[in-house]
Amino acid sequence: MPRFDRRTILTSLAAAGAAGVAARAAAGPVAVKPADIAKEAEVACLYHCDFGEPARFAQMLNNISNHYAVYGSNTFDIQLAMVVHSVGVKFFLDRLDGTPWQSEQIAPELFERMGSLAKNGLVAYLCEITFQRLKLNRDTVRAAEFIRFVPSGVAAVAVLQSKGFAYLKVG
């Protein structure tokens, strides 16, 4: 019978877990119903993104970063979500060719900052209706575990507010 030490077992478990995370990210964002999103922290806030100006998006990321700076990354203390629809979805696309924004360029640093903030628990909910109406392919969404789809962005905003999420929009 083979003998396994703790290091071998833990290394194997870590590799299996990493493979699962990678597989979920590669499969693309999952769809969730707003009713299934629970308020799990004392302070919960949704950031509403329906704008396409990169400077405004960067300012929103600054505000989210400031939010985490005050509360830390303890998910029991703070829960931040971003609801994204309309032109705001462009910041989450892998490529813009074939979209209404194909002549634009998005600085990759913006999405990298999103990934860093997601390590603190930030989740981005993208509007399925936006993708349907603009004929955007869901396969163009960047592979990231913190991205989810909701049937309607505006409905998600209302549902999260009814559950006690504060509403913020960078203007």
C-alpha cells in the first residue's frame, strides 16, 4: 500500500482545487437570478455601471478600492457588487470587434484592477438583456470567476436595493 505524507495530500488537493477554479473560469460566467443573491454582510453596496467613459469607470474602481480600504477585505464586514448594463458591459469584453465599440480601445489595466478588487469579494453582474439587444456574444466576456450574468441589470439593481444593498453611482 502506498504511503502518503501530508505534503503530498495537500499538494494534490490544492492542484485539484486550482483545476476546478480554472475550469469554472474557462467555462465562462454563470447565470444567477437576482433573487438568489443574498446580503451576507452588515454593509452591502451595489455600484451601478451603465456608462462607457473609461475615466468614469476608473473613478468607480477608485471608489470601490476606497470602500475596501475602510472596511478591509473581511467578507463578513462588507459586501460589494457591481451591476453592469448598457454600454458599461464593454469593460468586461475580451475584444470589441463586431460590437458598437469596435473603434475604441479599453486599457487592460481597468480589468486588471477589477480582478484585484474581486480578491476582496467584489462580484460583477452583467445584464443578459444588454447582450441580447446589442447582439453581443457571451463568449466575448472575459473569463473571470467574479463575473456573473443576471437576466436584467435594472431588475437586479432594484432587487439588491430591496435586500438592503446601498446604491452608489459614480457621476
